[in-house]
Amino acid sequence: MKLDTKALRYLTAEDWRVLTAVEQGSKNHEIVPTPLIAQISGLRGGSGVHKCISNLAKINLIARIKNAKYDGYRLTYGGLDYLSLHTHQKRQVLYSVGNQIGIGKESDIFVVASPTGTQHVLKIHRLGRISFRSVKANRDYLRHRNSGSWMYMSRLAALKEYTFMKALRENGFAVPEPIAQSRHTIVMTLIDAFPLRQITEVPDPAGLYGQLMEMILRLAKFGLIHGDFNEFNILIKEEKLLPPSNPSQPDLQGSSPASTTPTSFLPTPILIDFPQMVSIDHANAAMYFDRDVNCIKRFFQRRFHFTSDAPGPFFADARKQVGREGAKRLDVEAEASGFSKKMAKELEAYMREVGVDGDGEEGEGEDDDDSGSEDVNSEDDLEQEDPEALDHAAVDGAGDSTHKTNQDTAESILYSNQT
């Protein structure tokens, strides 16, 4: 499931039409029949279609499943990646893809650049990756799942995250600005900040603790519970505070002397990762709310040796604040914008069955390419596909200058044969 953009610029207009045809055919077919691919693509001449299919299969954008009842192909995650990047490129959102700066249990994070050179973040949802690692515990659920349904769940996760991120941003919450969403990917602003889990000390733990609890309560006021509010999904941005002038001690010319007070910084929390966000009317809302609160309390006790004297906050009190002071019900607004209750239930069922509540567990690992299970000559069927899963490694150094895109060396996603 590695993102490799080297071949993207070399795809022809006919290749894109065939790849799009496989995607469209996947809506109703687990394996899209070859004649249907030719029909949807609208290309004249069977030899041209087969040549495109061969080209796409060689770079693992589509895969042929042996021992199938008929000749056909399925879309791979690599193919979905290319289609998404192609859409972002046509919308003038992306120009180049740079370094990978984060690996979640079921997502990958990259630094990308726009046509104007502005750096953004590309998040690729890859639901299903962790599920294969826990296949023994989830065999009953996975028996009814194939690669197409994992991709559908990834689309839902991206749509949900984009919808809630946009609503939160528009209502003054400290979240990245969402720029675009296509299929299972989201492009958002790059935040010059570090994950809370990397912070070893802060000048005022009580102040930061208060900000985080206020954020949890403010989310509840707008009808939302994050569901995975912990040190992995909170970025800390240092806001520079200017030292106050001291007019009581003017110099000989009558002007204030240069202040010798060292520059201070105010740690400002930025919230990320929203696929597991739920409405405050959810049946398990109290459990999710208490879990968010307790995650922060445990972290501050362990990392900063800080324990608040104030009890709570409590769900019952937060519930009474819903809609107060003109706060919108963002859970209702998100549903009206296109992320329906049906979609929410499907995504929640997936996360519950495979034990995914966001990317809040620490771990490290390397992503093994799944091209072996997607190769045209593979002898594995859909149920046997078993790409290696990744443990969580948070979005490390999302704002670190060492991860910035170098447009001279980055793989450009422009290509000579644009459609």
C-alpha cells in the first residue's frame, strides 16, 4: 500500500479512461468483467483496451484474480490513489508529492505542494490495513469483506473527516483548514506544530490542561464528541507573545529601552483526526465523552505530573450546554451536507468490529508493499489478500522544516498526456 507516483505522469488519456472504467464497474462487480471495462471506457478496438489493461496491471493499479469464474480485474489501492491524485491535479490542488511524514494505523500522511508552491498535507485513508493483522479475532466480520468494501470504507472515512473538519473550521475551532477531498484522500493546510505526545514539558501545564478541557466542552456545546481525544491527535503550536514595553524607564532620548525580557510562547492546541467523531445524541456518547476526558487526565499525570483539583468535566453537565449561546448543532449540519446517518452507521460498525477508534495507539512499523497480492499473476483470491498492517506512528513533525517538499526532487504528478 505504498504510494508510488513514478508512473503517474506516463499514463495516457486512454489509460485513465480504462482505469476509471474499472472503478465505475467496481460499484456493482467484485471483479469487473473485461468486456464491461471496454464498454464503459468507450474505446474503439479491443486491442487498445487490452493494451491499457496490460499497462495498468504491470504497475499494480488493477489486478487480475486467478481462478475466477470469468476474465476480469479489480481496482487496487494503488489505482484508487492514482485516480484521487489525478482529480486533485485537474482541480489545480496538487503539483508534487513529497516526503511521507506520518503513518497511522489506517492512514498515510504526505507533504505535498500546490501549483503555486504552497505546502499542504495529503492524508490517505487506508481502512482494512489493520484488519488483516487481527484477522483471527475478526474472522466472522472479514469473511464478508473484500478489497472493494475496504475502499468504500476509506471513502466514507475521508468524507466524514472532511465534512466535520470543514464545519469545525467554519465555526472557529482550531483545526487544519480542509482544502479538497477526493475519494479516500484529503488535502489540508500544513500546520507548523508538533504532536502533544512529543512534548516533554510545558511552562504552564494547568493552562494547557484547561485549554484542552475547554475544547472538549466546546465540541459538546456544538453537538459533537471527538471520540479519540488524546496526545496523538492534538498538535501543539507555539504562538509567539511579544514582551510588553516598559514606558516607566525611558532612556536619555525619552524613548523606552529595548526590553530584556525573553520572548515567551503560548502553546496552542490544534485538533486533528475526525473519522471517529460522534454526535452527542449517540447511544454511547457518555462513554466516548468520559474516555476523551480521562485520556487527557492520564496523559497529564504521566507526562507532566499534573493532576487537576477540579472534578470532571462530566457528560451530564456538557449535555446541558448543547446549543447554548447560539452554538450550531454541527452533527445535524454535517448530516445535511451529505454525510448521512447510514454512512455513519456503516463506518461505525467497521470501527467497532475491527477495534479501530482512530489512530491513538503508539507503535512503529514499516509498510510492506501489497503488490504481491495484487499482481496479475498472483494465485491469491480476494479473501486471501493479506497485506502487512502498520502499527500507529503519529504524524511526527508535521510542521518540521526537515520534512518540507523539495520541488526539485519531489515526484511531480504532472504528466505529458493530460486529459
